[in-house]
Amino acid sequence: VSVSGDQYRFEIDPVSLAYYLDSLGSTTVDRADMEATIKDGTLTALKLDLEGVYRIQDQSQPFTAVVDMEAEDINKDVAVPYPADLANWGK
């Protein structure tokens, strides 16, 4: 962990993260970092940055992923709408 002002940077154990992404072992995470902004004890932003490789039989494909979140309307209720028919959602 490193801290600079209200910015916190974490290095995540790649082996543990790979297991959570795919417990069957076809995913390898080479690097995983997380940055968090914490102001007055409240998490206001979070960024997860990772890279690795998916392997299926003899084939492999590198991947990168960045998840960037910013909190808005802290301490207010949030409604997350879900479609009524999840089986056909996104088709």
C-alpha cells in the first residue's frame, strides 16, 4: 500500500484474484492494481487495473481490464433497475 494525500494505491495478489475470476484455473493474472480516493473517511473513487491471460485448451488470449468508479450522491439511496426477463436481456 502506498498513500499520497487522499489517494491510496494497493497491489492485489494476482494469484488470489485469478481464482476469483475463474476458479477452474484458465485465467492467469499478471498484474492487478487498485487505486482508491478516500476523503473524510468516505470512499469517493475506485479504479481497478489488471492484465493477464485466458487459456482454453491450447489457445490463449491476453486481456486487460480497467474498472473506474466514482461515487456520486454519497449517503443517498440508489435504485438499480433490472429487466423483468433476464434470460433474454441483452440479446
